[in-house]
Amino acid sequence: MGSYENEIDVLERELDGVLAVFDGLSGDDWTMQTKLMPLDEGAPHWTVFELAGHFDISIGLTSMLIDSPSDGQVGRDRVSFFIFPRSEVAPVVYDYAYTMVEGKTPADMPGVLRESFSKAVAGSRANPSSLVGSGYYALMELGEFAPSRIVEAVVHGFDLTDALGRETIATADGIAFSAALMDELLRRRTVGGRPSDLSDDLAWVRAASGRAAHDDPRLPLIG
């Protein structure tokens, strides 16, 4: 989809945009509920505070990979990372967000995210893309895992701005990267070819990620 160096540049820009929003939040903003539906419909929606906790772990996994080098067999790439049984994974991811903010306050989170984001980007630039480490589900190359964080930043950036009633902060490059990955994810999971009314990349990524309703039974691809 592009050179590894360019992809890390895109990731950094996406994360800078996310951090700028968190930096400017008021006290009430942190309590706004996201629109992301938990697997257990009886569970409360994440607030912006818990969403910050999810950003911390989802981007921080990059540094965990770098810190756990392995000579084992790679098991996933940037696309297959997003193929998983939601019924098993979603509850764990949901709870992790609460774990990551435990003992913290909203005032702490911009600093926490700044450290987590900067460490992930700097570590990705300082290490070869061929570095293999833990990619959560399986071993992955850094050159596959770190770019997958672009999708995390774009999609959860939607969650952030949707909760606040703001326009998206995703960059054109971040949206284009995410759209191409979703195209390939659709091909691998079912039948390729996005719906004809989703030729616009932003609309496609929102629908494919479940951030906008669509009647195509293949969607959403991730939740």
C-alpha cells in the first residue's frame, strides 16, 4: 500500500490528530458516550474516557511487539489481524479499556496517550520492518503490525468525533489506507467488491467498520 516509512508517517499524522482532540477536551467532554455498541447490549457504552484507554492499549501494542522480538513463524499480516471471532475478542477488548484507565483521571490521559503514541512511532522508525514480535493474536512483522494501527486510529477517531458531535479528523491518506485494507479484508472474508453506493472512501470505511449503517449483509467487517 506504500513504503513502510510513508505508512509510519501516515500513522503519526493520524495519531497527532487524535491527540489534538484529547488535548482540547473539557471536563464534560470526557463523559460523553461513544456510539460503539458493546457485544453485550446490556453493558454501558464506553465514554470518551474509556475510549482513551482503548487508544492507549491498541497503539501501545506496537511497542509491546518491538519489546518482544522472536524468531518464530509469522502468523498474521495487516489484513488478517482484523479477522477474528468477535464473540471471543470483543468482550476482552471492551474490558481492557476500563483496565487501562483504572487509577487515572481524564486529566492524566492526554499525557498517557502522548507517551504511548510517541513511543510507538519512534520505535517503529528505529526498528526494521522485518522485526517479528507479538501481534496479539499471533506473531507479526513490525512492517505489517504498525501500519495496521492506521486503521485503529482512523476508526476509533470516528468514535471520538462522533461522541463529541464533530467532523472527522481522519486524514485523506489515513482514509485511503483504511479503505484499501477494508477492500482486501472484504475479499478475504467473503466476496470482494464494495457496494456500489460506497465508492467514496470515507463512506466505505465508516460502513465497513460499523460506524455507519448499511444494508449489505457482508457488513460490517469489523466492529
